[in-house]
Amino acid sequence: YQRLLEGPYFTASREFFAEFVKTYANSDQNLYVEQVNNLLRKEAERTKKFLHETSMEKLISIATEILVQQQRNTIVGDIQQVIQDKNWSLIRKKFDILRLLSDGLKEVCKNFQIYLEAEGLELIKPRSKNPKDFVDTVILFHTQYTESINELFKTDETQHLLYTSCPTTIADPLKEFIKTMDTACQEVVNYKAD
């Protein structure tokens, strides 16, 4: 099986992924992210249909290396702008492919935290002298972004074949973003007016 089917299949897949990168990597970043998302899902489904279950992890590993790890800078290059624009659907798409890397969410979460801290500080600075307004604003801020994060992940496909087959997939993405938001809120709450 490994010599006659799996090996040639993986070789052809590597070549296909390399060609895919040549075709899309230099195009619009958002188009690349969308195409990679679609391709990874299709490859997972195809592998499930035609290969032994032990091949899934290997194929996803190959795809992740070529399509995500090697193109990481392309994928995260505009993440700060995407977050500032509150383009939640694109953040989700970038997130979906970056979560296949063991540290893939680090850049997204870091930029999300920077954004949240700036937003939070902008909201509370004018209210920092009045304790009630300050607390009400922090609670509103926390609630608003908790809802945004929950909305972002409400259609979470954590159980999709692609993610359950990849050992490096981050198991609870919602938890990562809530943790990021909580850290940002700590910075906001600890703000001291001059």
C-alpha cells in the first residue's frame, strides 16, 4: 500500500501543492487564504474516500508544510489591517488555516490583543476619572468583544475531518481568543490616568 499507492499519491500531492502555491501565493492574500481553505478541505475529504485512514495525518502534514508554513508571511502579512477593519470572516479564514500549525495562532492573537488594548484604552481614557463610567465602559467593552469572538466561532468546525486528523491543530480556538481578550482587558482595567 505505502509503496504502490500512498508514496506516489504523496509525491503527486507535493507537486500539486507546489504548483498551487506558484499560482496563488503572489496573488491577492485574501484569495490565497480562501483557496487554501477550500483546497485543504477537499484534500481531507478526498483522502478519506480513497486512502487508508493512516494516510490522512501524513497528507495534512505535507499540505500544511507547503501551503501554510512556507506561506505563513503571506497569510499573516495583513492581519493587523484585517483586524482593524473588523473583517471577521477573513480573520476566521486565516485562523482556520493557521490553526494547523502548532504556533499558528500566535501572530493572530498577538495582533488581536494589540487591537483590543488600543480600542479599550480609547474607550476608557475619557471615563477614567469617574469610577462608575469606567467600570460600565470596561464591562461594555468586554461584553461587546466576547460576543464578537463567540460570533466568530459560532459555526466552529472544530470537528471537521481536517482538524481532527492533524495532530498540531489547536484544540480549542475559542479559548485562545478569549484568553487574548482577557489579557487585553487586564491592560485596559489597569490603565492609570496621568
